[in-house]
Amino acid sequence: MDPCILRVSGLSKSFGAIQALDKVDIEVARGRVHGIIGPNGSGKTTLFNCVTGLLKPNAGSVTLDGVDITNKPASWIANRGIRRTFQAGKLVPGMTVLENVMSGVNDGVATAAIDAAFRLPFVPSRRETAIRDRAMRILSLTGMDGSAGRWASDLVWTERQLVQMARALIAEPKLILLDEPASGWAVREIGEGRGDHREDPWHGDDRSSSES
């Protein structure tokens, strides 16, 4: 088995005259935790966006488990086993914490159709119940199980980051990319895994912080 689960080779991305990535080479070892460190604007989030298919690189390649995923659609890459979080704490504000985490499961159309066909109206299917139970177990790992019924729009910054992590974990991915998971946290909050970011990115928060 290849010891590297992800290989980035010669990856370049420019925005007009701005060269965000210039022939980046990265190897991510299987079963290890890696960190990408750099100042604001150094291209860390751009790298994540190119790896996950949100942006198309100008040159270079990305392989996951030996499969070339360069320029593939983001949904295709997610289904191959890469999940990520976003620095801005992106959740669906009109859904509960539990629903946001459950949305991280991608069922095939056929599976969902069969499951829906063989259940009574207003009664959750076995698949939905299993996903709900798994989401609650993962929320308990992040300390957010007590907030399962809260609206995502009511969460503070660090709570959103924790819910994002749970949503990524529920899909059981091969690789998780965490974009600034501790952004806006105090040292004490990082140790506790919880915190309170008083400024709201959904309502015009202009606070700057480093990426990835």
C-alpha cells in the first residue's frame, strides 16, 4: 500500500497577475496529521480549494490513493473520500445542528429512493434513524451533543467549527482538510475545544485571521 494518501505535484494557481500557488509539492502520509503554516494571503486556502475541486489549478496534479482527482468536480472528490471544513464556519443557518451533521452523509439516489419507498408516511426510515444515531455519537465527540436541537444560526464561531468537523467526520472520509479549525479561539478555548467568537461571519464580520 502506498504510504502517501495524498500527493500534490507542481500545483500552480494564479488570479490574473497574482500567483497564489507556484509549483507546490506535498505528500500527506497515511494515518498522520500534517499542518500547513503560513501568513495571511500565502495561498493555504487556495491550495485546499484546488485539492477539493472548488478551484481549478493552472498546472500540476492531485492524486488521492493513487487516483488522479485533478480538476474533478467537488462533489466527485468528496465522494472519493476527501472532506473539509471552511474558515468561515459554513453551515446551513436554517437547519439544526443535528440536521447539519446528518447532511454530511451522501447516499446514492437509488439507496435513498428504495429507503423512502418502503416506509410509512411521517415515520423515519431505518437509514435516517441510523444516520441520526451516528450523528449524535459524533456530536458527542465534539462536545456538541447537547446543542443538537439548536439552530445553526444561533451558534457562536467556535461552535460552528465543531459542527463543521462533525459534519466532515460522519462521512468517514479517507482524508479531512481543516481550514483554520481554531481560528478566533483563545488558548484556553483551544484546550477545552469550545469557545465564543463574538463577531459573526454571517453578519459582516471583517475580522482577518490566517488560513488553514
